[in-house]
Amino acid sequence: MRLLFNDTPTTPYGYYSRSNKALIMNISTGGGTLVHEIVHPFVEANFPACPAWLNEGLGSLYEQCGEENGHIHGYVNWRLPGLQKAIKAGEVGSFKQLMAMNPTEFYGDSQGVNYAQARYLLYYLQQKGLLVKFYKQFLANQKTDPSGYETLKSVLGQTDMQQFQRNWQKFVLELTKEFELRLAN
Ligand SMILES: [Zn+2]
């Protein structure tokens, strides 16, 4: 969340304070927020130059999570309906744009869609068995590809990213909120 970059609380749910090395949160909003905020210090420690989209995408992916085969696994969650609506309305930009956003852009007016787009890109990679590979390659390539966009193309084996966007949008539109039956916590 934005508090990785600026220490002013902007959400009623919680945030990670780097200067205080503390997680500050309102746990009455549920375990998902707790997990989301716990992801940030781990990402920051592991990947200091992590762009906003990846940091928030991972935080958001694990808001709704459980364990599958001994590994943490994100499930479809409450961010889906808003993303589906934005896709239908043509309000979701390209991955190239999303991934190149600086924090000011990412946390700007369209942050709700940005969080959801980032989350469901990572969810897609997870479902295709590519998430771990993508994260490792992104980390290794971050100097030459700081946004992760070229790494994404490479991991997807995709040169036509407009085609990928159509495939991804179709994938997202076909997801359902069955997550409600699979709550892990
Ligand atoms: Zn966050």
C-alpha cells in the first residue's frame, strides 16, 4: 500500500510503517487485511525496487488465501466484481501502462481498478503455474526490466500482448465468486 512510500495513513484498514517497522491495522475488518499488510514487509525485504503494481498485486492476491500442496494460494475474492465491471466498461488499461506506473499514478484516481488488475494478473499466472517462475525472473531481471513487462511477455511466451489482454479479460470474466465457499480463515 501507499504507506510503503509515504507515512500518512490513508486507509481505515491498516498499513505498514517502515520508519516504525510496524504493521498497524484495524483487525476488525478481517483476516484478509492482515495478510495483505503482512505481505508488504516481506516483499520490501526481498525486492526493494518492487514496483507498486507487484507489491499491491501480491498483497491483494493473498487477501483471500489458503494452502494448497503446502504452498500459499490466493483465491478469487471481493475485488472480482469491480474488475469485471471495469473490463465490460472498457476501463482497464494495458498491462504495459499498469506495470510502468509510479506510486503516484498507481495510487491515483483509478487505484481500485489498478489493485484489481494487478491482483488478477498474478492470479492468472498462479492458475497457469507461472507465478513463481515469473517472480523469480522478475527479481533477476529487475535492473534491465524494472516494470516486469518484458519478463511477463517472456514467461507467457507471448509477443502479442493485445491478444494476451483479450485472453486474460475472457479468463477474468469467466471467474465466479465461488470463493465464498472456499474461505480459508
Ligand atoms: Zn497494500
